[in-house]
Amino acid sequence: MSPASGTVQDFTTPVLYTVTAADNSTQSYTVKVTVAAPSHNYEVPFIPDPPTTEVKVLVNGKPENIANAIITKENGRTITTVTLDSKKLGDRLHAEGSGSVITIPVSNQSDVVIGVLNGQIIKDMEVKQETIEIKTEKATYTLPAFQMNIDSIVEQIGRDVDLEQIQIEIIISEPTEEQLKLVENTAREYTIVVPPLNFSVRGSYGDVTVDVSKFNAYVNRALAIPDGVDPNKITTGVVIDADGTVRHVPTKIELIDGKYYAIINSLTNSMYTLILNHMAFKDVAGHWAEEAINDMGSRLVISGIGNDLYNPNQAITRAEFAEIMVRALGLKANSGAEPFSDVRTTDWYSGAVLTAFEYELINGYHDGSFGPLQQITREQAMVMIARAMEVTGLSDQLPDED
């Protein structure tokens, strides 16, 4: 680490700098800071860089020595940063051909795990439809390279910059204390079954950082279900947004190599956890759709009409169906100017209608209206479902005739 300098308001005590090696041994350096009053300029003497260790990354399941890792501590949190050698990775991917999967395994119980690549290798992987995974003992984050949209990152940076100079970070992290308070508030309404985790992607160049928070197709996360937790007690995965709101995301439980995982698919990055939320509407007992209705209620897709009632035989409107589709897909209802002449921003369904329009689930009528209170027809519902299959990628998994 190079000598540092800068300006401080008050620097009266030495600085303790702790380096953690890959074998979890630590070495501390006490740095004496010289302050020159009255400007409070300071200069820190030479501090050694954190030690690095070579990491075996898997390319299509085969271990390769193409990355280095450092382990540091910040605010009491252990951070493992794995940086891939772009030249070595590029050579291996060229030998493998298109569609390769790169897996970065980290099993040291770090609070934060970061995989680092440069923008050029991400672009090359995008062209060849390749995927990168960050795999810890608690979760696996699987991210197709094209979903990082490196061209959009460059555009947001707003500079004529070489792709090799852009740093892309893919991150799995445990929540901060502030985020844990949000989770505690959530637990008042639902039972949190598995500790939450953050998933994020960011690109940076110099002092500019761009968060990649939205994708145009589902991205997969697998949350490991701890031993002793009954997988049958998990209702669904949820996103906990920064404002504390909670929404369902499509979730299924799978047994992989003898261990249970909750497979979550979503179109955004955020904090995810698993909940238990049993819902049984009083007026659907014995109804032909009882199981499906209660399942959707438990998953927070539908909420009924109040007092634990659903009224299952009531006709559904276009606005209600749009709301259900948005919730079922795990999308966040947005706010903003409405694209339809007969939908006001004050209407309860305005957020869902706007989101459904943004994801091209709905188009409305030729006269610019949507007809939110009209009863939806089977044909209209099937069009929305077909478009939802395109958003989720399900349509790509079926033969054309199906």
C-alpha cells in the first residue's frame, strides 16, 4: 500500500491497520500520523499491502489457477476479494468455446465476498454467452455476463474509457446493522426462516461507481437452507427493499448434492431472505381452487378483500390481473407518469399498471386507454401470461409448437 496523505479535522491517536492473510492469520501495524496545524494535513508512512493467495477458479467445473484473493477487515466485517486474471481467464475461455461457466468458490465464512473482473473480459463473455458464479457456503449467485450490460455501465460513466480500466464487482454480503433493523421490522409480520443476504453488482472507474440493480431477464440465486431448518416450513423468498417494503420473488426448493437450497429468480438486485407465511382464506375452503389461492396468498401474490376473505368467484378486472402478474413475477410497483389516459397516479393500481407497461406485459388500447376496471377476458389474460413467459425466459425453454 502506498503512503497516504490528506486532510483531517482531528487526528490525535495512532491508526491501527490490520492485515488478514488467507490462512486467517493477522498482522497489525500501528501507524503514527503527523498532523501539521492549522491545515491538519497529514501523511501516513508506508503500509504493506494485504497478502494475496492464489485461488482455484472453476471453468466448466475444471480448477484453474487464474485468480488471487485478499482478505481484509473493515468495520468489523471480514471481506474476501477474489480478482481474476483477465489474460489467463481469456485464454482458458478461448480454449473452452462459447457458453462456459466460471465459478468462484469461497468457503471461509467471510461477511462479504467480492468477485472482480475488468470490463473487457465481461464484454468478451457477453459475446460468447458465458456465465459467472460466486459460490459461498451460504449462497450461489449465477449471473450471465450479458445481464451486467457493460455498454450501459460505460454510458453511465460518461467518459471515453478503455473497457480494461473498468472494474466490475459481483458481491454477496451479509446485511449491515442498519439493514438488520429493517429485517427485524419485517419479522413482526412474517417469520424469517433463513438469515438475509445482499446481492449486488457494480462497475467503477476512478471515482465513478455505477450500480447494476435491474436486469432484463431472470437472474438466479440459490440460498442454502441451514441444517436443522425444515424446507417445508419455507413459503417463499422475498426481497426487502431499502425502504423496508417486502415483496415475493419466484422461489422453489431443490435438493442438490444432499443439501436443500431455495432457488430464487428475480429481475433486480437487493437483500433477499426466506419466510414462513401461512395463509388460509376462510371462503375458499372446499373450493376447486383452494390450494392455488391459499398458496398465492401465502406467497404475498394476492391479499384478498379483507377479513381473511378472497371471494373466489368474483370476476377479475384488467387492473387486478396486472397487479397479480406484477406481484407474481417479483416486480416492484413503480411510481411516475402513467402511460394511459384513464389511469391516474392516485389510483391504487397505478404502480402495478406502470410496471406492467414498462416490462411490456401490457400495451393498452389504440386510443391510449387501458380500461383498468373492465373485466379481463381469457384472451387478454393469455396474452399477458405469454409476455410474462418471455420476461422470465420460460418461452425460450419450450419448442415453438408448445
